[in-house]
Amino acid sequence: MLLSLFKIVFFIVIITLVALCITYLLDNEQTFLGEVFINIGTTEFILSPIQTVIFLGLVIFLAILVLKLFSLCLAILSFINGDETAISRYFTRNRERKGFNALSEGLLALASGEGATALAKANRAEKHLRRPELTNLLIAQAAELSGDLKTANETYKALIQNPRTKFVGLRGILKQKLAEGHTEIAIKIAKEAFNIKPAHAETQDILLQLQAEAGDWRGARKTLVTKLKKGTIPRDIHRRRDAVLALAEAKDLLAEETSIEKQEAAIEANRLSPDLVPAAVLAARAYINRDNNRNASRIINKAWQSQPHPDLKAVFYEIYPKEGDEDKLKRLQKLCRLNPDHLESKISLSELYLKQENFPMAQRVLNKIQKEDRDARVLTLMAVAERGKGGDDQKIRDLLNLAITAKRGPQWVCEKCNTVHADWEPICINCAAMDSLEWKVPPKDPTDFTVSEDLLPFLANELKAEAPMKEQASEKSPQMQENEKSK
């Protein structure tokens, strides 16, 4: 504090002396004759202009020297009083000032995208400061920006050697390995970084994504629990993601030798998220394998109430595979009443009516579907119902023509990249986003659409029957056709 005050006073004194000298020179008439007269007591000095400039320079130099010596004396006094680093700080202060200036300039260059400049400033800062924990990170990032990946990698490895900067070094190498596509090495590095800082949100997300892509569902669920504990994910989202991971873990449930543990995993996934259709399907089949049809029906009913889906309907028929048509219809009607206005409920009822050859009832259900909701499936079913009841051929052809150009039914579509999937997957096959698939109509129609295979014979048989008749009619002579008309 005193040193700073002394520097300020000394600076003011020097400025005052310089100002007085300039004033004296301007007022002295002899300066125009090329000489300067300086009277000190009884002694007179005569200086030329060059000598005057040299004299002023010496005065300034002596002033700076006196200031430095004064600072050194204060450092020595501080050292004598017990400050062991006072003298070393005095000699390193200027070097640190240069180093920190270079460091700040390097950070600004890095933020501006000037990689080469940032790298040069970082090396200069390291030369003056000799504090790698400060400068190595700037060197590594500047080297990456300028394209010198080798230097960046070596610098990150140097950061790993220091316990204080180990996490930063691991994070830098992790990003490099991800960019290079070395996922196995990236998972190991991510786990090590996660162990150092489990609350770091970015590391959590990277590790969770890598574990999910590698199929390490159990490890991913542990990471997800940590995210919940550290407060980086809301509880409702955690519950949904945990259900997705549990479902992925139990996806091989339909194998012939299904273990009890896998069945329990499927049931657990359904418990975590009852509206997750694939989880409901697997859980219901797990109960079917245990001959627990009551719980299987309960799961299907609950999922249907939330989101009717063709897969739920398929499992619904598997619960009682040998039941009669009347009992099957009663059960389906009860199921569809849980969500009567949904398109899938109406399609399911109409399909069952058509399979039972109850064409008027099927047509009645299909006619309740609004025109804007009639997709290719609905129009095809309407054509089947019209054919089954012996309707007009032109109307059937019109319905089939409309079905070709109509929008397709809902599919499993990734909400991130709009990729259509044939089956539900926990990870999008295109963008690798987790839990991004939704059952909805895709923005772009896929090339195919699903219609119940056992309904196609209704159309195929009729078309085959018509073909020979048309061929026979074409083979008749014009006279025979006129005779038939006259008859």
C-alpha cells in the first residue's frame, strides 16, 4: 500500500519537474540562440540542445533507477521481517506481468478463432510463467483450433499427469477419441472422468450415450441414477429413460428359453412406464408365459387406454388363442371402449368384423372414421368391406386408388431426425438419439404400408375370379356378343 502511494507521488514529482524544465526552456531567450543556460547556485552550465535532451533522458533514467532501488530496499526489509518470498517476488514480478499479458491475449485470440496466434501467445505465457496448470489447457485448445492434433494430444496427456488437471486432460482426450470414432477407448476414458467428477453433466451425458450405444443397459441405468441424484435430470424424465433402458435390457424376452430374471425385467420396465407400448407388450407376454392371463389383460388394457397400438392388439389375441369368435369379439369390444375415439380402436374392430365376414358391421364402423383420418389402411379395409358385401366394382376401384395415394398409417418415427423404424428401438439407428422414437404418422410416407395379411384373400380371390370372365368375354366374336344382347 505504502509502495503504491510512493510510486504515485514520485510519478507526480517527475511530471512536475519535466513541466518546469519545459517552461524554463520556453521562457529562456537563449534557447533561440542554440544554447541553454542553467544556473545552480553560483555555478552556470551552458548546454547545447542535444546535451539538453541527453540531460533530460538521464534525469528520467535516474528517476526510474531510484524507484527500482527503492522497491528492492522495501523487498529486502520485508525479507528481513520474515517474508521469505519477498525478494523472489521482486525479481519475478515483471516476468509474471509479461506472462499474464500473453495469457490474456492468448485467451482472446482463442475466443476469436485465431488458433495460430493463440498457440504462440500460450507458448510465450508458459515461457514467462512456468505454470503448466494454467497454460497447458490454452496450448491444447489452441493446437486443436489450428489443426495440430499431435501437440494437443501430448498436452492433454501432460494435464492428466497432474491430479489437479487430470479431469481436464481426460475430457480433452475423450473428445478427440469420439471425433476419431474410437468408442471403446472413449467409454473407458468417460468412466474414469465420471469417477473423478460424477456431477459433471456433460460427462454424464456422454457416458450414458456411449453405454446405450454399446448395449451396456445395466451400466447406463446406473449412470442415469447418478444423474438423478446429482440433480441433472428431472424425476419424470429419469423414470421414462429408466423404463426404456430396462426394456432394452429385456428385449430378448421372447426367446424360447426365457429366464425369470428377464421376465421380471420386462415387468419392471412396464411398471416404470405403463404407457411405453413395447414394455407393455413384453410384460404381457411374460405373464402369458407364466399362465397369468389376468395380469396380461390388465397390462394390455392400461396401455390401450393410454395409446392403442397394433402390437398391443396382437398380444391381446395371444392371451386366449383358442377362444371362439363371439368371445373374442366381446373382449375386443370391451378393450376398444377404453379408448373408443382412437383410430386404432375403430380399425381393430372393423378388422375383426371382416375376419368374421360381418361386412355390414365392419362398414358401419369404418364409416364413423372422419375423412381427414382415413389413411391407406382405412381405405383398404373399406374396399374389403365393400367387396365382401357385393358392392359396386367402380366404388371398390376408387377406394383402392385412393389407398395408393393416401397417407400411410403411423410408424415408429425418430423425433430428432424423422427416420422411420420398422420396430421400436431404444436408440435411433440414424442419429443414435436415445428414447426418441414416437408412434406417429411420418412426415414423409414410407414405401410400404401394413394391412392384415389374412384380409388380402377377400380381394385376391375376387380379382382372380373376375380375370377369367373378362378373358372369356374378350375371346367371343362380335356376332356372339350381339346374340347374347338380343337374348
